[in-house]
Amino acid sequence: MAEQIAQIILIGSLGGMIYMFLIKMPSVAKLPADSLIGNRLTFSALGKGLKNIPLFKDVSFYNILKKILLKIKILALKAENQTSSLLEKLHQKSQAAEKTKTKSDNYWKEIRKAKDGK
């Protein structure tokens, strides 16, 4: 039941996106091509804009960007480390489950041997 509701929501959302795309396509087509590309904000333009603010006059924009990127890299490495530890735990659990499965197979074999031996 929940799966059917999720599918209905997915199909409805996809239909809504297609509808909005079709409605907005003519207005986007009327825009000049220069207006889509010409107003991009680059990192250097942002840095120059920050230099005009008195608080940021002595701060290098590239150093701030470097620090932010280093923090993102550290977070990514931590996430990778967590993922690998979770995968290792999953692997150990699957090996343990495999061992218990073989033990249960041996259990019935031992019962049959004991029955035949009596």
C-alpha cells in the first residue's frame, strides 16, 4: 500500500515538473541569448565585490575559498571513512551469518547420524 502511494506521488511529481517545463518553455525561448550567459557571477567578481566592503579589505578571498574547500575535503574524507567502517561491519556480519548457516546445516546432519547410530 505504501509503495503504491509512493509511486503515485512520484508520477504526480514528474507530471507536475513536465507541466511546468512545458508552460515556461515559450517564455524562456523569448529571452535573448545574451541575458542567459552574461549575468554570471564569477569567483573573481565576488572577490572584488567583497574587497569594497571595509570589513573584508584585508581578507584574501582565495584564502577563504581555500579554507572552505579544505573543510569540505575533510568532511568528504570523514564520510568515506565512516562508509568503509560500515561496509567492514556489514562484511563481518555476513560472514558470521554464513558461519551460523553452515552450523545449522551440520546440526541436522549430526541429528541424522545420531539417529542412525542408535
